[in-house]
Amino acid sequence: MRLLVIEDDEDLNRQLVSALSDAGYAVDTAFDGEEGHFLGETEPYDAVVLDLGLPKMDGISVLKQWRSEDRNMPVLILTARDRWSEKVAGMDAGADDYVAKPFHMEEVLARLRALLRRNAGHATSDIECGPLRLDTRSARVTYDGSHIKLTSHEYRLLAYLMHHNGRVVSRIELVEHLYDQDFDRDSNVIEVFIGRLRKKTSSDLIRTVRGLGYCLASADDES
Ligand code: CA
């Protein structure tokens, strides 16, 4: 999952990026509204963390503009404490959730997990596909109940496929959603990771759909 953080406070921006990277997300970052708006308009993010008080273009305007351009990714806004009117304006502008400053990083992470899950059509924090089970809270994957050890890149890839299970995901989509903008985007690495995941899960749950991409599906999903 690839996220965008727009926050002009440099310390806070760094803390967010580091916590989100540690949690396994690819993260791009912007320090003002103009740059943030541009990134959100041109790159396919799975979710955005948007501060409302920003230089050059305020958060509400960024959000309104995205929504009018049909950019529908989930957006979590960061609002000033005790400014209820800001929360209302943000939600009305198209935000999906908010966190008031100062916040606990754990709350931001939990709210983002919920937004990402709901956006992919999953109501609970566990996502299952046949014998595979992804616990999005602990970032653990089990197969038939046994824990599978994954590198962070393998985890990102499998988590993305599991959030979108049952649908064909192209290699380009994977590259765009798993890596930040500075990553050397060689889509051949995807194939390597898929091979490793197949080995680790000793299963054929990840199917190659020739010419289109990959699809994660358990036997009972097939009809
Ligand atoms: Ca600010």
C-alpha cells in the first residue's frame, strides 16, 4: 500500500513517514499544499494523510479540488484540537476520517488500516483467502494457522493482493502501489517476489493471469 503524507511541520512529517514506513507502507511526502495536491492528482495512492493548515494551498482546498477531479482515495485529515468547525469543514470537503492534534501515532495507524480495509471492501481487521489469513493489526500472515515469515517487500505485495483478492491485479498496479516515487521501478522484481511468496506459502493461491497480472483466489472463490 502506498501512502501520501502532506504535513508542513517537518518534525511531525518525519515522525509520520517513519511510523508508516515501519508499518510496511510505501510513503511519499509533501510539505505544502501545492506539491501535495499535485502528487495526489498524478500518483495512485491507497490513502492520504492530509494536514489542514498548510502553506501555499490549505488542506480543505486540496481536498475539494481532488474530489472535484474524481480523485477518490481515502483521506485522513489532521485537525487542530478544539476546532470542531475544522473537522466539519474537512468532512464536508470529502475527508473520510480525522485525527485531532496532538495525536498518538497508534491512532493514526489504526484509522488508516480501517480506511484501507473498508476501501477494499473488508469490514474486519482479518482478511482471509482460503488457508491464508492476514492480520492487518499485527502485519502477520498465517497459512493454515502457522505463521509465515515474510520480508517487508513480500509482506507489502501479499497484503496488497489480499486486500484485493478475487480480482486481477496488474504488474504496473503493483509497482505503483508498493513503492514510493523514489524507488527504481523495475517491474521484474514483482515476478521475483511472487515466486518467493508462492514458495513460502507452498501454494498455488497466487495465479498468473497471462498478459494481465496476478490474482489471489482460493479454490472456493472460483465459480
Ligand atoms: Ca500545519
